[in-house]
Amino acid sequence: MVEIADHVADIVEEVAEEVGKVAEEVADHLPEGGKLQQVATFVENVAKETAKDANVVDEIIEKVLPNTLFSVLALNYLTPYKTIVNCVSMNRFLISG
């Protein structure tokens, strides 16, 4: 599930970057100040923001989510075999790492 979400975020980021490049190229060839140029510039800006957001989501998936999932698994499955202190220490290590 994490791999699929990571892959989707990567694809969204790549597509948004390409759409931004194309929209910028189109805007550069349209009459200055015209409605079509405004639309192309709007699409370019939306695409760039989408690429940034997808990058943030990708970073969260790659860095935060695996540690969070591991922490949940550790707390759920290791607690019967370890002391609470050890689980808390391990959780702090994962979050800080």
C-alpha cells in the first residue's frame, strides 16, 4: 500500500512538472496579456503548485509513514515481549531518525 501511494505521488509530480513546462511554453507563444495567455499561465501555476504538493506528499510517504507504521507495529506486537520503556525508547529513536 505504501509503495503504491509513493508511486502515485511520483507520477503526479512528474506529470505536473511536464504540464507546467508545456503551459509555460504555450504562454510564451501567445499574445501578451490575452485571455489565452492568462489561462496558460494559470495552468502553469497550478501545475507547479501541484508538483510541489506531490513532492511533499512523496517525502511524507517515504520518510514519515514507514516510521509511523513501524512504530504502530512495534507498539502492537512487541509490547508483550518488551517493556513499555523499551517501546517508548524505540519509538523516539524512529521519530528522531
